[in-house]
Amino acid sequence: MGQWFNGPGEDLATVARATGYPVVEVPGWRGRGHGPLDDYVGVVVCHHTAGPEPEETAENFPSLALVRDGRQDLAGPLAHYGIGYDGTVYVVAAGLAYHAGAGSWAGLSGNSVALGIEAEDSGDGDWTGQQRDVYPRLVARLCLFLGIESSRVCAHREWAPERKEDPAGIDMRRLRARVAHYLRSPDEIPRGAASTFEDHG
């Protein structure tokens, strides 16, 4: 049967708002996807867009059209969420997105079992402070939504190590540690909440 994460009740937009960062619901997101996701979605895959540097564009999420519509050889949507330079979360699609491709993590494989996040970055790993802050908050809130542990979060390069390198500049061990902390202390997920997280490198 499959599922779309578009409500009623909690959906991908309410998940995004729980981060405390601005949220843009891209028009049509509730019906956007290559059909439904599997009944069990158990992985969150982290990506970067390989888009322009912030100083090269006036847009906050210049890869939006690509993530939403795809490219000539691969139809969109190419992720469920986007993250702009200022930490704004863009809700792009509620159904299956072509983001992970061939690969696997935690014994699961296929786009139908994974949610994808495309954060705007050129590929040099020079993230803004807001992006570094919102990424684990969004991932943690997604884990709560899906009912999965931080071990089910992976980089695209971990999903497909022979062909992918993204997201550049993000230490996944540290990101998973922060996500695990938020899962233990969900009241700390919203931006601005007092944090007891200790980063041990």
C-alpha cells in the first residue's frame, strides 16, 4: 500500500517547524513524489546540493528547482527537504524521492525506505552556522517521527561509498551523537532551547 507523509496530523511540515527554524512549504509538496514510500521508512540520508557558494547567488536555497523538478536524466523530486544557507527548512515532497539511489544502510536499501535532506552547499563543506545547527535538529525530529534511532541516520557517502562523497565537511559520528542526545532530550530540539549537549569531538 505505501504511505505519503502529508497528514492528517503530524506530517513533514510539522516535523520541520519543530526545529524552531523558518519553514517554507514548497507549493504542491503534499502530492509530490514518485508514488508512495514503503509502509516502513527506516533511514534518513544526509546530502549536499553541490550548488553555488552563498556569495555567488542572492537566493537562500538556489537548488530548489533542481531538488523539486529534477534534471534531464532524473525526474524530481530529488529529496524531501532542503536546507537553505540561513537554516530555513524547505518541505519539498511527501512521497518517494529519487535521492539515495543504489546502496544501503542498516540493512535497508532503496529510495522507498529512506527520507532525504539536501542542504545547500557547493561541496567544499563550508557550511553556515545555521546549517550546522539545524541539520541535526531536523534529523532528530525526523527520527522521532519515524520511530528510529540515530544509528539509522547516514551520509549519502555511507549509503553509497563507491560513488558518493556528500555531505562534505560533516562528521557523521558527531552528527549522530548530537541526534542521539536530542532523542534523549527532545525538549532541546527547538532552536534557542537550553542545551546540555557536550561535544567530545
